[in-house]
Amino acid sequence: MKKRDFGWLTCLPFYGVHVAAVVGVALVGFSWRGVGLAAALYAVRMFGVTGGYHRYFAHRTYRTSRAFQFVLAVLAQSSIQKGVLWWAAHHRDHHKHSDTPSDPHSYRDYGFWYSHVGWILSTETEATDYARISDMARYPELRWLNNYHLVPALTLAVALRVFGGWEALVWGFFVSTSLLWHGVFTINSLSHIWGGRRYATTDDSKNNFVLALVTLGEGWHNNHHYYPRSVRQGFHWWQVDITYYVLRGLALVGLVWDLHVPTQETIDGDVGMQRDSSRRTGSRPSAARGTRDIAVEAPALSSPTLADAE
Ligand SMILES: [Zn+2]
Ligand SMILES: [Zn+2]
């Protein structure tokens, strides 16, 4: 059983941001300008999490330049979810051990609150496993950012206070960050609890339209666990995936390229059908094993030639 030691140095700022949001709004008052700023910074930083931390650093589902890679890392870390190498390494562990005791945030083993946020506050998960993220850890600028992971967020907070006053700091930072955290955290908690399952993966991942809207496309989590290499998580036109649309736009202007998408055959679930039949025979599902292998190999998809930032 995982130890549940929570360091006050991590917990205090986490709860402090929530308190600052509530007390701050009580002090500066409601304003549509504030709400708009909170929403804008929620959306932009959510993209940093989904398009950066997740679909680029953890899964390498597309390629980009070394400069834009750094921009993505800064944007991702402005959401205050620790260093980009820390985030991606833990996420690779999540796919490798989904919903088992070795999963850093297994709802099945550790319950809702731990899968939602407890795992981030736990001293158990503090270290970055550089071996797990060696393909990205070779960039010194990313290692620096990983070590000083609060720099982008603190810079944002100071800029909001200096250029927009207390109203901008309260709404654009404290309110926006509190909502952003819980929006992102649903991917690890609710996306393994609430929704439908299109593919018979070995984990509890779910597809959920509401969560897909909240997380700019990450709510198609069963699709994602089925085929983690895919840059798009909404496999069909009606599966709204705003992160994918933004990445398509960035590809149009040449900032990213080589977006990896599954074949129609894969989407149609041929692998899933095989998995179902093997499960019926009682043998270990070969395709389900494959699902995990794909996840583990996500970095390998990015073999040095494919993945190198240029
Ligand atoms: Zn998951
Ligand atoms: Zn993932």
C-alpha cells in the first residue's frame, strides 16, 4: 500500500490558492472582465496541459522545434502542475500500470480523492524518474525548468498584478488556477469512473462528452488508453477535441508537424474485437497487453529520428 504522507510545503500553497480565490473575489468583487480573464487563462493553460504535458511530452504524438518545445513546457508549467519531466514521467507510469497498485493515481486502488489530487500532494510521488523520461531529459533547458518548476507560474502571477492590478491577479491567477487544477484532475479521477467504454482496455478508462469539453478533448479517455500514440483523442467528428483542432491549426502555420493519427481500422476497433474474443476464452487478452505496450512504447514511437526536436 502506498504511503499517504503529505508534505505541508506542498499542501499549504495548494489549499492557499483556493482560499486566495474565494477571499480575493470577496475583496475585489465580481466583474465580467475578471471572469473573461479567468476563462481565457483557463483555456490557454489547459491547452498547455493537454497539448504540452500530455500529448507532446508524455506521449510524443507529434513533432515540433526545440524552441516551440520550450514554449510548450513554459505554458504547461504556468498551470502549476510541477515540472514537465515530472509530469510526463508519472503519466507514462500511469499508462504502464493503469489501475493497478503501481499506478501513481489509481482510483481503483486508492479512491477518488487520491486519484484526483492526493497523489500530487503526496511525498511518495515527489521525485522525477529521469530514466522514464530520458528522451526529454537530455535537453538542459527542460531539466532546468523541471527543477525550477514554479518560475513560469510566478512570472504570470507577477505580470498579472503589475499590468492588471489585484482584479487580474485574483481572477486571472487564483480563480483560474483553482478551476484549471480540478478540470485537469478529472482526467485522472472521473475519466476512470464516469462515462462509457468503447474499447475493452485493461483499465477503467471512460469516454465522457462533458469531461471532453472541460478538458479540451481529454475526456475521450477510453479512446486514449486504447491508442495513446494518437494526437487526436476524439476519434469521430462528434467527439469534440479542441486540443486536436488547435494542434491542426499550429500544423497549418508550421509550428508543429507529423501529427500521428490512428488508421480507420484501428479506430473501428479490430484490436478491441480480438481482445474481446481472447477474454471470452479466458486467456490473457493479447491485444489488451498490446494496449499497455503501446503506452510504454509511446516514447519509442519517438525513436530519435522521429521525435527529436529540430
Ligand atoms: Zn488514464
Ligand atoms: Zn496519456
